[in-house]
Amino acid sequence: MKIQKKVFLATLMGILLITAGCTNNGEEQKKTHQETKPKTNIKYEMVEAKSFKVKNIRGIGYPGNDNALYIAANDGLKMYKDLRWYITTTNKHDYIGFQALETGFLASGHPQKGTDFKDPLGIVQSADKGETFQKLAFYGKINFHFTGASFAGHSIYVINEQPNESLSQGVNYSTDNGATWKKSAFKDFNADSLGMIAVHPKNGVTMAMSTRSGIYYSTDNGNTMKLITGPSMVTALTFSGDSILFSSVENDKILLKTLNPASGQQTNLVFPFLDYENPITYLAVNPKNERQIAFTTYKNDVYQTNDGGKTWNNLLKDGKTE
């Protein structure tokens, strides 16, 4: 199917199911916990943007230290707040693997040219809206397209695409904010690919993963996995409290649903019509207000609701401000 090729280029990056041994490189990671500032004469500010165009959206979320929707792009952060868009004057990094946290956000990716950051970024974290960064792990060594993190807590998950001396190939997790790492065993995981990782906002041992054959769910850091949906392609997912909000492609339709992992009950959400070749790529729920939801699409559309899905606002169309 044409849609399968497009969705998995956009959301799964062609990562195949991989297995490898476990490594724990705690001493090396502890040395990287220091703050990094940009080497530039440009003052870091968030300034209102009347218009802009986003080429590649890398993630979305609602950091707990701000009252805004953050869009992580290949050319820095975009923030939507009080009906206005804001961009940053510098630190326009390619924020791959963006994850919103209670204290700010973390990301991987590549630095803006002209700044004094190593490439790749490894895993870095910001508590001041992207002005400065704390290096958590693998700084200057690994770029992670797929990450997951608990909103409140210290749990981080990554997919390492290539084996190396620092980290096992496959899914790895840290319970101490990147200081030490273990490999997830992924027992009973039978999908043919790895996909997007979602982590419970408060309980970091609980995680879920989207695949071409449904959602796999774990309550033990991914060591044991359980398929909790039917065999449909899931393109995006995130936690909403204890439930999972996800988008699937079924019978030539794009769907948006909530799922209670304990009961298996699913509920369909009403949302704006999306063309079959424009699936949902990222989902975000504001942990401070679970009625506030946002999603992005393959064609870089961005929608947000403040009332649990009764009404939606189109914030970006084809990556451009309206």
C-alpha cells in the first residue's frame, strides 16, 4: 500500500526490529552532566513571529514550565501561546526526539551551525525554554530519532539504531535521567519494526510503542510487552493520564482514539477530516490540562483543541502560519 511506505518513512524511519546485548555505561554518562551555552553573540529570546514555514516537524509537547504548545522543528522551536506564534532568535537546533517534561524538555538531534555544540547532541535537557542545556548522555556521540520520557520523573527510553561501545542496539532505558542505561528485553514483542515510544507521565516503568501491527504495552520498562490493540497500523501515540491516545490507519481511514490498557475499552474522538495520505505523525496531551490536545500530520498541518476534541483550531497548514 502507498500509505504504508509514506507513514513509515515519516514516523518509523525504516527501523527494523533489532536485538543486541546489554551494556551499562554509567561512569561515562555521569561526566556529561554539565550545562552548555551557545557560542554566539545573538541574545537568546523568544520573539513573536507573524509568519513562518516549517519544513520538518520533529515532535510536539506541552512543557510544564511554560503555558505553550511547543513544536520542535529542524530549525528550532516554535511556541504557540495566547493565540500567537513565537520563535527563538538562536539555538535553532534540529530537535530530533523532542520530549516535553515537567521541568522543560529534552531532545536529541543536531546543533545549529555557528553554535559551540557538538554534533550530534546525544540527549540534552533544557529547563529555561531552550536558552541553555544540560548534557544528559551520549553528547557528541549518538543521535536518537526515537525517544520517550516520563513527564514527571527521571525515566528516558531511546532506540539505538546501530550497535556501539556506549549503548546496546535496540530499545534502552534509564531510570536516573541518563546516568545509567539498561536494555529492554522486549519479551513477547512480535512486531516486525520498532516505532514511536510513549511513556506514562508519572510512572516511568509503564511505556507503549506504536507498530505496523498495533500497540505494544509494558509495565516493566519494556522487558515484557503485550499487544493491546488489533493488528492495525498505529502512526502516533501518547499517554493521557493512565489511558493512551493514538492514531491508526484502518480501512482507508485515519482514526483518533483513546484506549484504556487495563480494560481494553476504546473510544473514538471526532477530529478534522484528514486525507488518507496525510496521517497523524505526532500527538501531545497537556498533563496539566488533559482536555488540551494537539497533533501534527505528514504534511505538517498542526491542530489543537482546548475542549477535549469538541472543537479544533488549525494552527499550521502545510507547515505555514494561517
